[in-house]
Amino acid sequence: MKRLSGWDAVLLYSETPNVHMHTIKAAVIELDPDRRDFDVDAFRQVIAGRLTKLEPFCYQLVEIPYRLHHPMWREQCEVDLDYHIRPWRLPAPGGRRELDEAIGQIAGTPLDRSRPLWEMYFVEGLADHRIAVVGKIHHALADGVASANLLARGMDLQPVPERRPYVADPPPTARQLITSAFADHARHVGRLPATVRYTAQGVARVRRSSRNFSPELTRPFEPPPTFINHKITPERRFATATLALADVKQTGRRLGATINDMVLAMASGALRTLLLRYDGKAEPLLASVPMSFDFSPERISGNRFTGVLVGLPTDSDDPLERVRCSHENAIAAKESNQLMGPELVSRWAAYMPPGPTRAFFRWASGRDGHNKVLNLNISNVPGPRERGRVGGALVTEIYSVGPLTAGSGLNITVWSYVDQLNISVLTDGATLKDPHEVTEAMVYDFVEIRRAAGLSEDLTVVDTAMAPA
């Protein structure tokens, strides 16, 4: 048994009937000619053989009586792979759009908290002798870095020590849970002076800094109302696109920008197009960008990140200016985060009481208004640099997307995989009829950036990826 960290618990408490807090991971897999009989039963056998490597898949959430403390993980519980791994078949022609629509449906239902907080869907019917494995994992279980490491283990990209045969632990008694809750509270109280000191040191560093961290573009708690921001619906819609990573790196080198800067710039250009289309105006937006403070390759569970507010220059009609502003705003946000202390929010989250915190998120998710903190979430996660295999079959693409948050009907998540930069977009049922409007606008804006930078407008075709939607 182990306690959820405060940050893990907050991600659990923030889930409501219309705000699902799971993340989505989708791997497209090419079957060799001699393995085209590989089916859901064979895939269940693969996962069963690797279950001791995939420890978080065996975690079961255990609530504490009277909500005296954050929940705990029962680390080795019974796992019914017939329940957790489910078949799905796409309609013809089985292309990118059909897969995206299926993933939207999968993302639109919450996970059962009485079981380990994950599901996998074995998706058949893809064109070109391919299948897809779509994983739904609760954010309380793993952040982007932990999920990437977990995925690497599932694809045998990371060596792990041999483990003993899997044996489930007995469930805890109420007495054990209550005793543990009081003991952990005592430890939290003991850590409070260090947390206060950590906070004071961060405030002092910011005061001593010569940089101005409150430019008009990125001031918090004043994001403009947009078509994105409203009470979100429980339905989910999903869209993907693929760019050649080499093209993005080449463009970034020409402009002195990182991959993350390019992602923010492309998102800014796409959002500008959509804001003009649906709102008739384009003001600067605020994006929450997760920044990890633990990149350990051994970490396969838990959340070790903070959400940093970054201004998006959606008011600029110049693509190169958007790249420049995205670069500067990202640097300012990172420096501010480092000065304040990257663990500030996660440390204080440990002291958030379960009952009132849940009540706050229920209230926030039910408000019929825009989010007062941010407009949308944007993530950029470095994925595996080697091609993985599952059951001997080659993984050709990986897509990932984080959850929607209260009052924000759009999430853009980008994962790199070997030579690909894979864009994933999640919306609710009210923000857009077709989330491919976002992916198409991001690809179009990338072409505009390359044109303005004096580079070829002809993008490299990624032969290993599905054809565009």
C-alpha cells in the first residue's frame, strides 16, 4: 500500500461527470505477413506476460474511511484482463479519421474506480494490415513522462530486472487505513516547515530577479472568453496529424527555436485562425503547459510536473513574430517556474483536504462560464526514440492526449516518436463539430512558418504514418 501524493489526489478529485481525468495513448501497429492472425486474445497473453513489468496496471484505488486522508494504492490487486483489454472494430475504410472517431468515443466514458484505473482497446479494421492499441490511463496514475516510460516497458524498450511471479496482495482493513491516515498526517505536519521555507525562498528569488514576470500577455486569472471556454460536455472528439520531426527541427534551427517553441507557435497560428472564424477576433490566450521536474527513466507512475501559464500570441498575424513571442514567453514561464520552485504546487497539494477539494471541482465543472485561469492545455512530450514492438509486431505511430479541464474544451498534446511529431487534439461535444479543424490549421500554419523562414513549403511525407484525415 502507498499513499497518493497530493498532486495525484488533486487530479483524482478534479474528475466529475463531465470532466474525465484520464489520458489517452494510442499505438498503431503493423502486422507482419506471418502474424496477421494476432488477435485480442493473443494481445491479452502479451500483457499477461509483462504484467510484473507494468506495476501501475496492478494498482487499485482504496478510499480512506470518512475521507480522513488522500486515497491509497493497493499495489498488487487482482487484474481481470478480459475486462481491461477490449476488442473494437473500425468501419471501412479504416483510415486515420475512423481511428480518431473511435478514440473520441473511447475517451468519452470514465474509468471504473473499483478496478485498476486503466483500459486498453484492441482496435482491428485499420487499413494496410495494421491494428491499434488504445490505452486509457487515469492521470492520477501517471503523468506524461511516467506514461512514456511505462509505454517503453510495454514495448520492451527499457531493460527491467526480473520479477517474481505476480501474486495479489490482500485488501487492507479499515483499521489499517485509518491508522495509516493518522501516521501520514503526522508526517505531513512534520514536513510543513520545509514547505513554508521552500515557498519563502521562491518568493525571495522572484523579488530579487531583474526580470519582469507579469507582462500583459501572460498575466494570470485574466484569460479572455472564447469559443473554447464554456461548461464542457461529457462527450469527447479526437483528431490527429503527423509531421516529420526533421522538418520541425530544421525550421526551429533556422529560427532559433526549440521543438516546444515550434509547437506553441503552430498552436498559436491555428488558434488565431479558429478564433477569427468563430469569435470574429483574436486576443492573446493563456495556455497551461506542463513542465516536468522528474525525468527519471525508471519512474512509471505518479505526477511530477507543474502547469506553467504561457501566453500565446494569437493576436499577431505574422508567423515569424508568433515564433519569436512563443520562444520568449516560454523562456519567461520556465524561468519564473524555476525561481518560484518547480515543486511548489505539488508540495502544497499534499495539504488540500479531500472533501472540500472534491466539492470545489464539482462546483467549477458545473459553472456555465469560461475558465478564469486558462484558455486551454498544451503539452509537448518527448516519446521513444527507438521503434517498439508489441507481440513481435512493429509500432509505427504513437499518439497521446491529456484530459480537458473545467471550462476549457480543448487540449493539444504533441508526442515525438522516432522520426515523427504526432499531434493529438481532444475537444468536448460542443466546442467544434470536427476537431480536425485544429490539426489541419496547425499543419497549415507550420507551412506558413516555413514559407516565411525561406524554407520549402513541401513537407516530408512520413511513410510510416497513416495518410492524413
